[in-house]
Amino acid sequence: MLDELVQAGRDGVHNAAAAASRALVADSTAMPSLRTLSKIAFGGAQVLLGGGGGLPVEGTYTQTCPNAQLSCHNTTAVTDTCCFNAPGGQFLLTQFWDASPATGPDDSWTVHGLWPDHCDGTFDANCDSTRAYSNITAILNSFGATDLLSYMNTYWKDYKGNDESFWYHEWAKHGTCISTLEPDCYDDHKPTEEVVHFFQKAVDLFKTLPSYEWLKAAGIVPSTTATYTTAAIQAAIQAKRPGVSVTLGCRSGVLNEIWYHYDVRGSIQTGKFEPSNPDGMKSTCPATGIKYPPKNAASSPPRTTTTAGSPAPTSTAAPGTPFSGKGHLDVVLNGASKGCIISKGTWYATGTCATFTAATSSNGFTLSSSKGKCGVVGGALSCGNGVKTATTFTASKNGALAAGGNAVWSADRVAAGSSQQTVYAGGDHSSSFEITWRSS
């Protein structure tokens, strides 16, 4: 594949973006592939650029996807994963309502991402470190997708203002796990063109899902005083998208996410997205008393998680010489020390901190504890026999532990007392923090 990319550069295709992408590949420290062994063959697909962004001609296809099966509904194994999304067969178009700080237009939800879940609700993440491109703006511009980029600058926003890092996070974590976007699915692949298709498809879907307007039509509008029920919110959306439900996300009783679920017949580029019910019980909203605050309202509760690759609050702890020799991994939450990582990779608020050994590798360093090698497995930090290959970590500019260039970590809740919390790479869970090094 590297030879093909080099040849593409020599042929003058994709020019600067291809060169940038190759440089990123060489310097990549992203998490290793989690692609399952069920992906055993590649066929063809067709590309639909969509959106009218003035894109040049990209990869061409000689093969279509006749009689394509609907993902998550096949009864036998499908080997052509260029025409059938697997193992990530159910797609989630996820949206944010960020009221504090206000993010995006006051009368619109914003894009969170396009995620390929397995049909049982589990998912892979960070599936191809060689394609974890961080220069999303440059890639879109290089293909002339200026209309797409302009739309993203308005409706695909990071609440901390670091849109580029947010887009990188969504592409690297989720986009690289979509089988029909694999470069081998393109007969005439131009480096990074699948990135354009990922963001274009997400935006195209988002435009068909005007959550604000659908809720407003049912009398559900942002308010500092009114509260709503899960049943009313679901009914408002089902009036426009009948037959299926959505996943509703709340934090402290405040509505802040809607996930729309789809199965896909064919590739995501040209296939048909068919609305489906959620692949598991995922909603986190109470039955009643749901708040839906207006953006810029002073009474809106602060958000406590992060959704992008932007840095967590700067640590006030002295990290020592970052990640060399032996030391401890301290958790820094909202700028203050809050426990540490213990030997199996979980977060513990009390007790004795584990001693880790940092060993230099070609692109960063590896970590190990008394349990064994440490790595990101299934999106979670783990140390022990279950880690087959140690993850290569790096240190951020302020000395925080980073995986795949992202120094944000998160858990479902803040560790307290004797309870241990699973630590996830990225900020997709309720409580986000950073991890710093304390030499022993």
C-alpha cells in the first residue's frame, strides 16, 4: 500500500495532501488496528460524492453492488465488505445540543459523528493508525470540498473551539473502522479521498435530520423552566421518522444528545440508509423531568465531558521527567489530582498507586505494570495478559499521556472510594481527564 501511495504522489495526484498524509503515516502513533478477522475479502463499490462541493473526479469504480444485502440482516457470512458494511453494520448519526458553552447555531443541533457499531451494540475503534489523518481541513480543501468544509465550520463544532481536533478524532476513531471506505475498495484510489466521503455522508445524513425543528413542531422547545418526558421526545421524532426509536442522551437530566440508528444496504458511499431501532438499550435520559435549556442561558449546567481530541485542563501536578524509567500514572480531573491508575489499567481514587515502567520505542514509549504490557484494547486502557501488543504512547506538550495523539481520557463516572472505573481513550464517556507521570 505504501508503494501505491508513493506512486500516486509521483503521478501528481492529490499533490500536497498526499504528501501530508504520507508524513502523517510515518509519524503516526495512533492505536493499532482492531479490525476483526471476519474481514476477509474486498470487492468493488461506487462513489457518490454528494453535497455538490465542487469535488474533482476521485476514485472510479467498475463494480457496482447488485442485490446488496442489508447490514445486520444477513443470514450467512458476507465476504465482500466493500459492498456490505461489516463488522460495523449499524450506523449511528449522532447529534449534540451544547448549551453551556453554547456551540453552533441557537436553533440547530450540531453533528457529533457517524459511527459504525456492530449489530450487537459493541464497536471497534481506531482501526487503522496509518490513516489517522489529523489534517482534515487540508484534505477537504485539496479535493475542492469547500462547501462541505463551510457547512462543517457551522454545524460540526467542538464545544471547546478545537474543530480540527474534533474532526480528526471522529475520523480516526470511527471513520477508519468503516469497511466500505477501505482504500482497497477503490479501483483508482486517491490518497485520503475516503475522508471526504466520510464527512460528506455524515453531513448529508445530518441535513435530513432537523432535530430542532422536529421537536419544535411537537411543542418541545429550549426553555429555562419547562421539562419534558422521554415519551414525548420519542413521539416527536417518530412523527417524522416513523416505526423506529432513537437513543436519547442526558447528563444530569439535561438533554444533550440524539443518536439516529441505521442499517445500510450496500456501501456507505452509494448504499441506502434504512432507519432502524437502536442496537441495544443505550438511552440515558430519565422518564420525566428532562431539561432542554436554550443555548447561552445562564442557568444551563456546565458540560463535564469532552468530545474531541482537544487537551483536557492543564495539570497542576509536577509530572517529573515524563514517561521514563519507573513511575506512577496520576489522574488529573479539572486541574486537580484525583487518584491514579492501578496495575490492571483501571482508575482508583484511594489506595496505593501502581508502579509502571516506561520503555522508549521508535515513535514514543510503551508502558507495563506488574500485570504485564499495557495497551488500548477495545477502546479501553488495559494491562496484563489480555494485551497482545503493547500500545505505543506519546506525551502531549504539557506532559500528559496520549494515545493516537489524543491526551484526553474518560470514564463513565468519577472514581470514588474503593470503586474502580474503566479508563477509555478519548472523551466519549461522562467524565474526562488527563493522565500525568510522577516519577518514583
